[in-house]
Amino acid sequence: MWISDEYYSELLNSLKHLSNGNYDFNDDKLKNFNGDEYEDITNEIIKIKSNTNNHIINSINYLDSLMDGDYSKIKSDGDSYKQIYDKYNVFADHLDSNDKQHWIKDGTSLLIKEFLHKDNIKDKLNTVINTICDYINADEGAIYIYNSINDVLELEASKNEKGKNDFEINESIINEVANDKKAISTFNNDIYKYVFPIIFNDTLVGVVDIEKNTAFDKIQIDYIQDIFSILSGSFYNAIQTRNNKKLDVMYKTDNLTNIYNKRYFEQLIPDILNKEKRNDGYICLAILDVDLFKRFNEKFGQNIGDKILISIAEVLKRKAARHGDKCFRLDGDKFALIFSANDKMKAFFFMNTIKDTIENLKVLNNDRMLVDKVTVSIGLTCKRSNEINDFNTLYNETDQLLIKAKEKGRNKIVASD
């Protein structure tokens, strides 16, 4: 219990009158406390005594006189009393501070226990913001994590958050807190807002935004700051790990079609060839591109051309669904697919289903009309692993087969012998 209850308030009010030399004040409230309240005051004085040195105990004896209704000792020494009153305030503040520290410690302990039971960073962040808001009776809260790749603050966790999902780093109060790395308190439309940065080793991790219908007091702000000073390192490491995974995906993935890119193709295929040397099946590489693709861009616009490429990539992802199957966008309208097969005929049949599926695609133009039929030409090489010398040889042989498919009239598959 904090030193702010009625009996403390009345006691201190009486002491203030005495310290100012006013001995005729109305002290009926103090005199007429019921037994329980009087006992609480007496117990508090005993507690103060037990936590102070002998010099202070002697001073506090003045309070005993007051409790007995004997003001004569205090009246005879007003200056000494002023010192006593000041001492009492120090003790009250000390006890008040201890209670506040226990409140912060209890809230922090509760949150950390919940935090440690969560597996992924998003669940951890949601636990943090919801637990904090519940503990301080906040109505809304949000945690934005800084995405250094795109230079934006992304909404990761919230409690009843009604605001924007993401903030550009140059927007509003979020921007000010993120750039200055300093907390800001505002009051607007009967809403108290406290916005502050999450910092780890002077690096911005994110921004926290909490709203209440009542003002934030210092103990609540201390509690919030303590939480994030403890957890900022954990947040930073988890976010760095996630960002590294995102960068790895970006490094491997084609931006338009979301399948693997040429860079990863050139890195991965040699590794696959080395691993497959222990197996006795066929390794198959197919290279395909869109017939007369330039015509689609010129006739319908680049956005329709992009739509065609995305549709073909979706066919490849859907068909190449087995473990070990991989599809890639190489350059422009050129794609590659690597997969394993028990024999060459099954590999040819598999690629023929892909060719037919692409031919049956229904791509709409900007007027929602079907565009011209989309077809692809395919070069296909299937060899046992011990027959493949190296990646470059395999690729060049397959690319030559693709050229032959074009020369034979397009919309065809030319396979190796």
C-alpha cells in the first residue's frame, strides 16, 4: 500500500500545520480515526522506527506524542519539529519508493515469465504489449519494428490498435521518436499518448506507442522503460535473425514471379549434381521460354507480359511440387526446371503436361479480354549423374535443344537422346 491513504494524508496535514506554528487547526479528523485506522497509523510509526537509525528514532518520538494527543513537546520546539516533519516526509517517500519498486518488479517478473513461454518473435512481442497495457490499464498499444531493408516501421504487435499498419520512417510522431531516439508524451482529444524508442547498443530496434484515458505517472513509465531495457537485446537478436532470413530469400528469389532466380540457379545446380552422383536415376534439366514473348509486350503492354510470366511461374511451382524439384526464372521470359525421373519417357511426359497447361492458360488483358494463346518451347536433357561432366556442359546442351525446339516451329519439346 502506498503512503497516500486517508490516515497518512490527515496525519501529514496535521504535521504541516504544526510545522508552520499553527496549533489551533481543526484536527477532529485525526483525533476521531476509528480503532483500525489509529492502529494502522501506530503500526506505520513502528515500521518507520524499525527501519531507521537511533538518531531518527529519537526524532520520531515526537510523532508518538502527537498520537497521544500531547502537543506540548512539539509546541515548545517548533524549529525541531520542522526537522521532524521533513524527516517524516523522507521516510514516507522512501517507503513509497520501495512499494513502487516492488510494483515494477512484480510486473516485470510476470511479463518475463509469459515472454519466455512464447516461441517466435511475433508472439513474444504480442505478449509484451498486451501484458504491459493490462498492467498499467492502457487502452491501446502497438510495437513497430524497424525494417532497415525497406526503411519502414512495421506493425508487429498491438492491443486494440486502430492506427496504421506501417509507418514510413519520415512520418509523424513515430518518425520523430525513431530519428531522435527520445520518448515523447502527448495529450490530444482526451487521450494520453506515450511513444518511445526501443534501443539496443544505440541502434534503433523499433518504436512503442501506448495510449490511455488517464495520464501516465512516473512509476508506469519507469516500468515500461525497465521492460524494454531488459528485452531490447532479445528483440534485436531475433529481428536480426529474421532479417537475415529475409535477405537470404531476397537473394535467391525473383522479384516478379517469386520463384528462384538465376543467381541461385547457378549456385544450386552444381551442388545438386554432386549430391545426385550417389543415385542411379536420371537428373533432368528443362529450359523453356515463351514463344514470341515480345509480341505480347508490344500488343498488350508490359503489365500483361508480366502477368504471363507470373502465370507460367505458378504452373511450374504447382507441377514441380516433389521434394528435390526446383524451378527458376533465368532471364526475361526464360525459365528452368530441374527434377529427377526414373526414365526419359516419364520425364518427357511430365514436361509435356507442363507445356499443355501453359498453353491452356487464360490471361486477361486490361479490358478483361483473353489475350492470344501463350505457348512455350522446351529443351530437355535427362542423364544419369555419372554421364554429366559439369554444370556448364549440361546447361549448354539443354539450351541448344531449346533453340532446336524454336526452329521446329515453337510450342514443342526437344529432348536429348
